[in-house]
Amino acid sequence: MKILTEHIDVPQIETIAVYKKNGGYKAVEKALKKMTPDEVTEEVKKSGLRGRGGAGFPMGMKWSFLAKPEGVPRYLVCNADESEPGTFKDHYLMWKSPHTLIEGMIVSSYALGANTSYIYVRGELMYVINILEKAIQEAYDQGLLGKNILGSGYDLDLFVQPGGGAYICGEETALLESLEGKRGNPRNKPPFPAVKGVWQCPTVVNNVESIAATSWIVNNGGDAYAAIGVGRSTGTKLISASGHIKKPGVYEIPLGITVEEFIYSDEWCGGIRDGHTLKAVVAGGSSVPILPADLILTTATGEKRLMTYESLSDGGFASGTMLGSGGFIVMDETTCIVHNTLTFARFYHHESCGQCSPCREGTGWMDKVIHRIEHGKGRKEDIDLLVDVAKKIEGNTICPLGDAAAWPVAAAIRHFRDEFEWHIEHPELATKDGAVYMRPGASWAR
Amino acid sequence: MEGKNQIVFPAETLELVAKIIKRYPEGKHKSALLPILHLAQAQWSWCSPEVMDYVASLLSLSPVEVYEVASFYTMFHLEPVGEHVIEYCRTGPCCLMGGVEVYDHLKKRLGIQTGETTADGKFTIKEVECLAACGWGPVFQIREKYHMHLTTEKVDQIIDELSK
């Protein structure tokens, strides 16, 4: 079942002619001519679609919070600042099929009553920005953007805004600050963007993948979307698969397949690279807790783990993780967990905006302490120190970057403490090129 | 030779600047700052104080409003760079795919460390965080172009090509 990527490999799908030939822009026709904005919102609510950027908040509900005071413009801003390590699905979708996003933007803007919308794309993806701008121009030329779209009386202008290289701008209030031409410092909430967003006007910020899914929902109905998936995990999800698998790439899966099937089936990742064994997975982008092989494949109670919001978080942080953005990073037995955790800690240290002391200072501490463990200079008390610092960041910052920095470190120690201890106790072994600790009796031990 | 090195966008870029400012509501032209900083960097290769002052004048901002923004975002070079800036991803997934070895090779080949520029002014190497191309790693970016699935051989090819 493909919703977003059904035609993604059709040659020249990036052009409006080919996109239309494959059923494109029917949702705009249907929504603007046959439905009211509230009816579109109702279908999105029925679909159960949850925010695909990582938070998983129900999209229809987010839309319903949008304030609609008379005479005040409202805005839809697409969050295309994809920067969560392990995640590259939005990049893929916009690069291959820009009109899929643009069509979703038109339908969603109509539902929200926005007459100007923005797609905020991370600045590094300048080539994707050029692809989007070309596609937007095509849509204007065909009367799908601009004044009186398809004679419906609805006006929409759509612009692309480049970022400047800052992970924090994926946080919605930081993104809005950045769109206003400022440093990307997250705002305190409330007020929420739905009430006071960009330029203090009511604003909805949604992820690329979420917005792109709305066209299919308009065409086929919210119930049809909700029929895919399991429980509250409805529809399909783009998973960015990377690491030690045979076939890295972006896969659109129906939510609810087993993790085992996703990793080992030829339809998806194709299994672990030849001659190697699964050691660990970070299932939802670098922020979510890493899990060792046994816990990613089955829950602590022995059930097969599914690719759903609920199943991946089964067991809480003690034995579970999160679906997050769907950045699925697979590691085999050659992976040094301490080194991998160091790259994540360094990432959050680099990306902290510096506004809140626990995050600004704490991410620096974690980076420094893991760095010295990795380089054979670790001290016995360092592991508990890391746990303590992570705990002091978590929940004590304006935005979720603090949590995102704390969780991977805490989880790496929770599940691979012996590996950190080995680095500290045997620095001469641990600092050798390519040295990796093998847990005796582990399923991945050689 | 007054005027020769004066920092002014060419006429067509100025037209583009005017168009960009119109993307935002009246009075919200500060929003054009990031797009215009990108144009300025493309024009002058780095954001010198003079370039930033010029951008400030275009948007009627005080210079400090531009400095504080340019210094927040990692894409803007606040010091001179070489002709080709190679920005390699150092984050986890690219490292899993052998990034460390590939980047070490790159540094050895050019004889410089991260943050440095070759003596002939041809290449600068910078370390960056995740470029959202994890499944195609290791990755580096040179201007707008992503170079993916890097190997030491591929790095040599790219450097050879750019050295011509």
C-alpha cells in the first residue's frame, strides 16, 4: 500500500505534466470545488494521521486549535528542516516528487483558510529548494496557485524559505523565529503557534510527510486512510533506513508490520549485510533510545514488536523506544556503541541554541565526558556522571532538544553499560583501531 | 580606485532581492535576511563584515541584527574560504558507513585539517552535522551538490576533477 511514493519512480514525475498524468492535483480539484474547508479538516481528523516529524500529535486536532479571529491572516508553514540524524525521508520525497508536497500544501492551506503559505527547507538542500521553486512556478502557470485557483475563488501564494543550517529550527517555534529572520531560539509556550505564530498571527506548522498525505485523504476519505495500520497508528509511514543493512533507503510501510519483517524482508531493508549480525537499532532518529537486538525485535513481555507508535514505545524507556521521525539506524556487531553515542552527543552539543543553561552546559558536559571515555581517558565515576547530567537536562528546557540530547546517552548506558565500563577499565584495548567490545553470550557476539 | 571593490549586488540579483522581500507581509522584510545572506555568500564566497553591513543596508536593519543571525547558522562562513568548500557529515549514520576513514583520507589527500584551507586557496574542509542523507552515506557537500556513497577512490576522483 503506497500513498506518498506510489509514482515516485515514474520518470519525470517532478514535472507537473507527468504528475498530473499519474492522478496528481485531483485532490485540489475535489477539495476546492466540492468540499468546504471544514469538511477537509473533518476527513483529516477521521484519518487519524499523526504528525510525521517525530512528535506524532494528531494532525486534525492540531488544525482544530488554529485561532480564527476576523481580519487576521493565518498561515500554514511546512517544516522541511529535516535534520534529525538518521532521517532523510522528506529530502527524498521533495527531491523526487515535489508536486506531492505542493498539492498537499494547497489542500491543507485551503482547509486552514491560509492565503499565504511557506515551505521552510533546511538551507543545505539548496538543490531541493530549486526543484521546489521550479515546481511551484509550474503550479502557478497552470492556475493551481495564485488568485482564484481553478475558478474556486480561493487564493493561495506559496513560497520556499531556506534555513541556514541549524537543527534547532526543526522545533516549530524556532522555525517561526527563523522565518522571521532571527536566530532560531525556541519560544516559550503558551502562546502556541496556533494562536500566535509567525508575525504573531495564528499559524499551523506541519511536517512535509504529514502535509503530503492530506491529498490522498481528500481523494479517498479519512476512513480509508484509517483502515490502514493498527489501532491509533493509522496509514503509512516513510521510514529512512540507514546503517548496516543490505538496502539502505526510504521505504513507505503500512504501519503495523513487524520490526523483524522490516529489517529482514527483501521488500524492505533486506537483512543485515553479509556475514554480520544485528546488534542494535535506533528506531526513530538519533533522539530516541537505542535498543539492543533482542528488545527491538520483541518487547520485554515477548511479543513481536511492530512498526507502530504504540508497539515501539511498549515498555516505556526501560525496555522500549519511540517511532519518532522514522529514522531507522541499524548497527551490526562491528559498531562501537560508545563511539556512536559520542557522535550523537557531539551533535546535540553543536546544535543546542544556548538559551537554556541545562541544555547549553549539559550537552557540552556529555560530549566532553563521552569523548574522554572513547579516547581512553575515562574515569570510574564518569558513567554515573553522564546519567546524572542527562537527568538534569531532561524536562528542564524550553524546547525538546534537551530531552533529545539526554535520551540517547541515558539509553546507551541503560542497555550497553558494560561497553562503557570496558572502555574505562581497558583503555589500551578500547583505543585500538576498530576495537569493539563483545558482550559474552550476546546474540551478536562473535 | 574608489568603487572598484565596492560591495553591491549585480542588477539581476537586486531584482531578485526585491522579489524576495515581497514574499512577506508589509513591514516584515526582516524575514528576507536568510535568503539574502545566501545570495551574498554565493556572490562573495563568505560573509565578511562589509558584506553583512551591505545586507543590513538593503533591509534597513542595524548591522548587529545581521551579525547575530549570520553567526547563529552554520552555513554562513564568517572567515574567508577556499574556492571549493567541502563540508563532510560527521554524524553517526555516516560514520557507520565508513565516514571516518573516508574523511581521514580526504584530509591526508589535501594535506589540511578540518577548518583549514589549502595553500593555493583551492579547498577548504569543514565538518558539519547530519546532512539528511544517512542512507546514502558517507556524504559530503560542495556548494549545492551532494556527493554520496563516498569511498576513498571516489574522493580522489572528485578532488582530481576539481583540481583541473
